[in-house]
Amino acid sequence: MIVKNQQKQELKMANLSKLTPREAGILELVLAGYTNKAIAAQMFISEKTVEFHLSHIYMKIGVHTRVLAGVWALQHLQTETREFPSESK
């Protein structure tokens, strides 16, 4: 059981390390609910380029849909840098 968990962890890290910084950024925007058009505007690239990056992301992480890529991102990407509004009393 321990060996199996270790193999899963190594697989997760291998998949995450395969993403370029640009792909990781696009995946974070997908997770945030951005459309391809909004991602393109945010990153100053064309929608076709976003589609190109997404197809590579799907292939690298082993998924076939945007929703599954978002689920994968929730499980693998660190979200420490996200800022959440603080509650004021």
C-alpha cells in the first residue's frame, strides 16, 4: 500500500513538472472559470494559441475535457498565491 501511494505521488509530480509556466498559468485561469477568449485577452495571445496550449495540457495531464483539467488542477496545482478577500467586521 505504501509503495502504491508513493508511485501515485511520483506520477502527480511528474505530470505537474511537464507543464510549462505558460501552460500552468492557462490552467489556473481555466480553474478560475475564464473562457478561451478571456484567457487570450488576459495573456495577450490569440484564442487559437489558447486552444493549442489547452490541447497540450490535456495530453500532458491525461484528460480529455476542460472540466477534468480543472479537477486535475484542483488536485495538483498549489493555490497558495491566490488572494482571498478578508472579512472586515
